Amino acid sequence: MNDATSRLAAMHPAYFALVMATGIVSIACYLVELQPIAVPLLWINIAFYAALWILTIVRMARFRDRVIADLFHHGRAVGFFTTVAATCVLGSQLFVIVDARSAATALWLAGIVLWALITYGVFAILTLKAEKPSLAEGINGGWLVSVVAAQSVSVLGSQLAPTFGAAAAKVLFFSLAMWLGGGMLYIWIISLIVYRYTFFTISPSDLAPPYWINMGAVAISTLAGSLLVMAAPHSTIITELLPFIKGLTLMFWATATWWIPMLIILGIWRHVYMRFPLRYDPLYWGAVFPLGMYTVCTFRLSQAIDARFLMAIPRVFVFVAIAAWTLTMMGLVQELTTIALGRRRAG
């Protein structure tokens, strides 16, 4: 087995976070009027999405045992949720940037199917399997991608709802249910993560990049709530629940904001104090995504609750997200270059 083949066999199910990160950074750039960056990222992301599905299908065909092993692994199984989030984020990207409603609707429907299959498939497997790791070994920030997946369905549904005409209220009710369910799932999982962080010994390797999803999951919950508020004219149910939705949305944003300094402190401890090497890992896309999502969710929140002073945050934070995306992309390009050179030498 050559290097490229072995890498395909070991490909992490969470690699679709590349599409999530690229899509949300593109949307963030579009909202703050950086179209020269936003539009190219859209076309690049379509290529990423297609390439990752091709690689995933080939991996499933050639390395079925490795894929099954991933499904039974507490750390890697939750990575499959990135396929849901990537599908819906790309749909949002197409809808927001080029108004491609048909393509966005198709991706939303695909996202719903993927969400149902992966949510109940992965959680059923991890619940029923005989041998399980301890909490300290099994839980990590990556588990919160399940929340991101649910909320990404809600986000795209809320944006598309007005295009469904008479069915808009039904689409928004479904999006509301997904938002509330995803929010409850966050509370369940983050409780276990915080318990693991504060009552078990932490090593630098435990603070892998997905711990940034602690913030990203509530950031996308903020975005989903903000879009529901903005879609209220199309739903009497949402109109009646507006004070509740606004309050819960603001709570999600406050929680996401709380996490940012904490995650920076943990990162400094990991890489500066403990000198843990900073090198490319596909899981770093799971750290780029929350930065872009915080930019977008704050922008939309400022519109939803008429808090224009919040606009100062996305106009600065977008550059943090762009920088993180660029650095991570440089790592990916370097890795692909290494693979290509290795194949050339082998040939």
C-alpha cells in the first residue's frame, strides 16, 4: 500500500469540515462586502465538496472495514456529522452569494436525509456497542458537530422558507424544531465536556482542534435563532414565540462569546507553555469553522435584535477567520505536495 492509498484508508470522517470552514468564511466575507474573496471561495468549495464525496465513496468501496471501524469509534464516529453540516453550509453559501435556490433546496433535502441517517445511526451504534471507552477517553469537542449538523439544517431551512410559498410556515416550524432540538443536544453534550475538562487530568493532546466546536456549536445556534427571528413574518408560531426565541438566541451568543477567551487560554497553554507542536491536521478545519461562524452569527444577530453596535465585531473578526483559513489551507497544500512528491519518487 503506497502513501496516498494508506492516507485514503486512514482519512478522517471529519474531513468535510474543510467545506464547512470554507463555506462559512465565504459567507462571512460576503456579508461584510468582501465579495472578491467570497465568490472565489464559493467555486473552490464546490470543488472541495465534490472531491471529498468522491474520496469518501472510494474509501467506502475499498476500505469498508476501516469505515465500519470508524462508525464504532467514539472519537471518529462523530466526524460523520460533518457531511451534514458541509452539505447545508454549501447550500447556504449558494443561496446567499449567488441566489441558487434550486441547488440550495436540493442540498437542504440531502442534508435532512443525511442528518436522520447519521444521527440515529451513529448514536444507536455508540449506545448499543458492548465495549465502550471511559468518559475521559471517549468525549471531546468533536461530539458537538452533531449539534452543528442539526443547526445547519435549521439555518438553511429558515433562509429557504420564503421560497416555499404557502408551505413557508411548515418549513419554518421544522426549522424551529431542529433549532430547539439542537440547542438541547448542546446542553447535554457540553455538560459532559466541561465535566471532563474540570474533573479529569488534561494533557496537550486532549485539547485537539475540535475543542473549538465548543464555541462553534453555540455560534451556529445563534445564527439559526437569528434567522428564525428574521423569518417571523412568514410564521404565526414564530411571531408568538419571538421574545423566547430572541432571549435564547442572545443566550447562545453570550455563551459563544464566553468561550473565546477560554479557548485562547487553552491554546496558549497547549502550544506555548506545553510546547505541543503546531502542524497541519485535517481537524484544524474544525477550528476555522467556529471563527467564521462567530463572524456570521454576530452579523445576523445584530440585524435580528436591532443591535447595530454589534456590527463592529464581524467587521474585525472576519479577518481572523480569513487568516485562520489561509494558514490551514497552506498546511493542506503542503501535505498534498508531499503526497505528490512521494508518488513521483515511488514511480
